[in-house]
Amino acid sequence: MHPTILNMQEVVAKGDEEAILELLAEDVTFLPPTYWKTWTGREPVAAVLGHVGKIFSEFRYRRIMGEGKDWAMEFQCKVGDLDTVGVDLITLNDAGLIQNFEVVMRPYKTVGALRDAINARVMTDARFLEFRKSLS
């Protein structure tokens, strides 16, 4: 298994923003399950994933499939008292860093709870005012 994927299993569940930052390409793109637009850039993506790691509980990867640059990592966790399953779709660049990161999740009710929780957290994180300008 690729070292970035191995490291990701450790840091994503903890919401360790600094450790996540080290796994991301400078121009990484992130497509979350809760927001239509794409987040771009190492700092904004690490910040979002850091917040998500604090919202998820009982997070664990159930299956990891892939090789080379393309990986699918199936996970399960809780958002509050709601269960969810999802898949992290990862593409690595030539340097072995995460270039593209897309998350798909179900059920809808839990995705909504995640959206509400992440919105509450980013409203108190001043960095997101600047990050959101880059999405426009």
C-alpha cells in the first residue's frame, strides 16, 4: 500500500490538521459531500478536513482498494448519534501527495447533520472568510 494512504488512515480520523497538510499537494482539490463547490489549495483543504475529523466519532476505514495513484477508502463513523458510511476517492500526484480528494456519503440525513456541524465550526474559524473568497 502507498505510504500516503497508510498515513492517511492515521491522521484523518484524528482530525490532525498539521499532519493532513503534509499529505496534500499544494493545489489539491477537494469535493466534499456537503457542499457543491470544489475547495482548492493545501491550507483550506487541511482546515476543512481538520474540522471534519473533530465532528466524526468512531471513525474507521473498513476497506481500502486501489493501486498506483488511484484509491478508494470506504469508511464508517458517526455524526452525533447518526451512523454513516462513505468513500474517500483519492488520486495521488507523481510526488505521492493527494492531488484530488472526493468524498461520497450516505444516508442523506447524516450528510445534512455533517453540513450543519461543519457550518457551525467554520463560522467561528476566521480563516474561512478568506478561504471562501477563493471559491467565488
